[in-house]
Amino acid sequence: MIPARPRLARSALLLLSLLPAALRADWQRSDTTLAWKSGDAVVWQFNFDPAGSGKPFFHPLGAVGGVNVTERAPSDHPWHYGLWFSWKYINGKNYWEEDRVSGLPAGKTAWTTPVIATQPDGSATIKLGLTYINYDAARVDMVESREIAVSAPDANGSYTIDWKARFVAGPEGALLDRQKMPGEPGGAYNGGYAGMSIRMAPRTIGYVSTDGPVTQFNYDGTPQQTRTGERARPNVPAMGFNFSEGGKVTGSIAFLSDAKNTDGKPATWYLINGPTQRPPFFFGDQTVLGPKPIQLAAGDKMELRYRFVLSRSEQTAATLKAALAAWPAEKAAAPAPAAH
């Protein structure tokens, strides 16, 4: 017969092991970061230090009990910030790349101190305002209101990040542009990137879309290109990236794009799968400007919405379709009350 005290202790340990990981979460917050820990591991960290980076970003990032899936500031592209958003050109100024000496881009992305609310279950909301500033003209090209909602993890350690951004063009309007695409006059093999992007940790990675595994990578990613390379440009509503070790998936991230981002058409993507590059280069970008540049008149508004699903399990075409189906549609704004 088991003595009462050891039996109670064992029961308590069993109960603790069955509790969701979120209930054992540890929030760590500073003036420039918000991190969510499970035990000794950082599950995700949101970074917003204007002195330490050109854009706010997530890194590290992974499911509870899964591997980190992001890489920050690799030597080849130090302006790659894990999971982050950046325009390429606004009114001709480069907001993406940063000078390797000064660390500054030609166009400045500034932001307010985030308003952050965290919950004991591991969920959080992050709200901040961003301003896109043309250094030379000393003017505001565009402003943005950004809201990020991170869900509590489920029993398997999976959770979602909902990223919503509302943009308003400045007094001179905003021409949102990118490096010319392959097939366009002056186009380049690496043209088109801008917007929501992920630079992935250098692991063994499998790429999958809602159409199935992405295995055809070539020089510039276009269907007519036959030269061997590392690029692909699928047109699909969602992408997934699976990280594995020893043939076993150890973590994944699904990258979903709202159909409204691309006027109801399948989203365009720019993918790089470069395990032999030095350093290894794994990259995904929803090229919202891939089809064409966007011209906003002064005061024009635009909204973009993305969802990310962090999991320890493998992403497949079926799981991506299920994630899209489970993603609530954006609620329409309530009508203004009638004047009396």
C-alpha cells in the first residue's frame, strides 16, 4: 500500500504534467522586448529596440517544445530580422536594405512604444504605430497602425500569430514598389520581394504549399526557367515550412495570406531554398507587390492581414487548407450611428 503523502505528491506531479504549457508560462518584459518562456526555453520573443534593429520583429520563434524557426541578421543580409515586415521602395526610397557601415536604410521606419497586454494563458496583444520617413525630403511617406495577436498554445504546444496592418499614405501619396521582376524590362532574378517575410533558421527544411510539396527550384523561380537554382514563385494562399532533424520533423510554421491582400487572387510568393549557400539561405516572402507596384494617393488606405501557425507537427497541403478554413474572416467595421 502506498503511503498517503507520497501518493498525494505523485498525484500533484501528474496533475502538473497534464496542465497546458501556457499555465506554466513565464513572461519576461524589458523596455525593448517581450518574451514568453516555457521552462528554460524562449517560445517567442518580440523585439522593438529602435537602436538595435531597423524594424520590429519576432526572433526566436517556435512552438512550445519545438525548435526555433527564425534567423536574425545573418551575415549575408543583416537587415533580415527573423519574422518581420518591411516595404522595399516607398516613393523611390529604399526602406528594406541598410547601409553596412551606418546600419541605416535610405528610408526610415520609426515606431511608437508598443501597447502590450499579456495573459496568464500565454496569449498576448501588441499594438504599435509606425511611420515611414523620407530622410531627404523630410516628409512622412506613410503611416501604419499594426496589431499583433498571439494565441495561447493548445495542448500540443501549437499557437497562432495574427498580424494586421492598416496603412495610410502621406501628403504626397505613396508609390509602393520593388525591384523589377523576372520578365519585366530591367527585371532581376531576385526581383519582387517586399512586405511580410521570414528568414529561416539554417536547418533541414521542407517547403510545402496548399498545392503540395514545393520541389521545383530554379534560377529565378519562373516556370519557363530551366537553369538549376534555389528559387520558386508559387501562386497559392498559404505556405508551410517544416524543420527536421534525422528525418523527423521537429517544428514547423505555416504562413497564411488573407485573400483580400491580393484582391481575391492566390497570393504570390518568393522562396529561396539555399542549403549550399554560405551562410545557408532559407527565405519566404509573400510578394504583395509581385503582380505590380501599388500607387496610393494622399490619404488612401490599405490593409494587409496574415496568420502564422507555429507547431511541432509537419505542415502538409491538408493542414494548410485546414488552417485557412479555421482562420476567422475579418469583421466588417460597425456602421457609424445616424445623425439626429
